[in-house]
Amino acid sequence: MNTPVSCDLFCAVVDNLGDAGVCWRLARQLAREHGWTVRLWIDDMAPLARLRPGIDPTLACQEADGVEVRPWRAPFPPAVPGQVVIEALACELPPDFVAAMAERPPVWINLEYLSAEDWVVGCHGMASPHAGLPLVKHFFFPGFGAGTGGLIRERDADFGPNEPHEDLRVSLFCYDNPALPKLLDTWAAGADAIDCTVADGLPRRQVESWLGCPFAPGDDRRRGALRLRASPFVSQLEYDRLLGRCDLNFVRGEDSFVRAQWAERPFVWQIYPQADDVHHTKLEAFFARYTSGMDTAARDAVMNFSHAWNGYGTVVDAWPALRAALPFLRAQATPWAEKIAVAGNLADNLACFCMKRL
């Protein structure tokens, strides 16, 4: 095609930074690497403005990194749909926009949440005709292996160098986690010198409560063997580089979880909690894949600490084994990244899928 592909990408923010982060990375990559004309509709501009400095949450229309950014509000304004329409992460398109799509049917993509579960391969790419309009929606699943849409990774992804250092460098990004105070106690009383960079927001506030004193962005506190640094909020690019500087990264949700794997460093994942603990099925599916081929000690260390961090078990008991396994996990981080890269990256796979249907 000689003219750029036009694309509308809709994002409803549920997991605050995670949904906005995933959608922004994808929109930016489709625009910059594939030359698409991307219009991102997002129902909460505030997290996006934090992730990408320079975006003004008060504007009705603006451009950043080649992406047109618009607030998604009711009533939805009249708009001509693009050739590709992506509803991201379980959002539901405005009815008037869907009606407009029927006039010139686009390639309609339902971009699903990331999962390592086996059934994903069977559902990836499936078509679902609309009940009352001449429209067909295709389900597109990110994933960790062949037969899925792959994972988001830009061609210019930059995780920076990991310079030599003697202490254990940790980044902490999590939801409110009842296990965190016990882990901080363990680190403070331990023999290892630990330098922990704490993300702004929920992690910083929880650490502040543990400290019992103010812990504002930029503050530096010491408790025993533990040094805590309160990070100001950083852009996606700066966060990626932080992951690359650390020996162990605590991540959450989907966006930071994927970035930690591309950074090729050991990580601990706090999955987004869901009703009736259904998220534990996703957690188990991922770690079954991730630990496949590991020796028993390393596999048990990863699984036991992951369970404890996600509500089942005790981090105090699980930490020593995970600490001992870090050299092994560091060595296997690069082969793991190479393994999950085989499926290709999400933006390339999505663009190819759509171009075959335009």
C-alpha cells in the first residue's frame, strides 16, 4: 500500500499505568516502525501524561511521537474509523463508532491480555462475526511462543549497561502487598547490602508506612543492611534503563513484567489480582513455562517466592533460596529472552496480520 495505514486504538484504563503503558508502546511502535497513522483514544489521560512527558491531559487533541492522542469521553465525537480498529485489553468500543465502522468495515482487532496458558494458541487469530452488523472481530493474543502474537519490543529498546557494583541492586514496583513489610524486615536484618530503588506511588507509600517517617521522592533512607531510594516518577525509557541497572526487579501487571524479561535480569512478578483468585492460573502457567528445564533448587526458589509474593507462603522463608539462585537466574535471563523472541514482536505480527486483511 502506498498510503499509510490508518488505525484507531482504544484504551480503557483499569490497571492505571499498565494499560496505558501497553497501549502507548504499541501505538508508538506502529507509528514509528510501520509508518501507520495512529489515533489513540484513552479514557484517562493522566497516567499516559506521566509515562510520556510532554503529553498534556487537558488537550482534546495532540500529537506525540507520531501518534495522535485523544481523550475518550462521552458523548463520543463523530469520527471516521481507520482501516484498522484495535480495542485493547477488554475495552468496549463506543456504539456510535461501531455503527460508523459498518459503513466501511475495518480490520477489527480485539487485543487481549497477555497469558502463557496453553489455550491461547488455539484462540489467537479467531474471527467473531458481529451479531447485527457486517463486521468481523479478530482476537489477537500476546504470548510467549509460536502461534501467539508475541510480545511488545521496539527495535530501539534501550536497557542501558549494568555497571559493576558490590551491593545487590533491586527495583521495587508493586501493588499494595501484605508481604512487603516482612521482606523489608528481612533485608534490613540480613547480611547482604541491598540498594533498593522504590517506584513512586503505591510502593513508595507502603515503604513510607514501614519506615514510619516521611519518604518523599528523592529521599534516601537506611535501615540496617538496606538502603531505600524513593524514585521520582520516571518515563518509560528511564524505567527500562533502571531495570537494566538492577540485579533483581520486582514488577507488576503486564507492561513492566514484559520489560523485565527483555532487560535480561532476574525478576519477581506480582500479577494483577482478579476475583476468585483466577489470576493464579495465569501465574502458574507462566512460571511452568519459565522454569522448564531449571534444576530443582532454582525452580523451587522461583516458585516458592512467587507464591509468597502473590499471597501464598512466607517471603521470609522463601527469600534465602531466591537470593542463592540469583546468579543462576541471571545466567539464564539471556537465553530466556532469546527464546521468547522467537515468536516475533507484537507490533510486527499485528501489522502483518492486518495487512493480509486490508
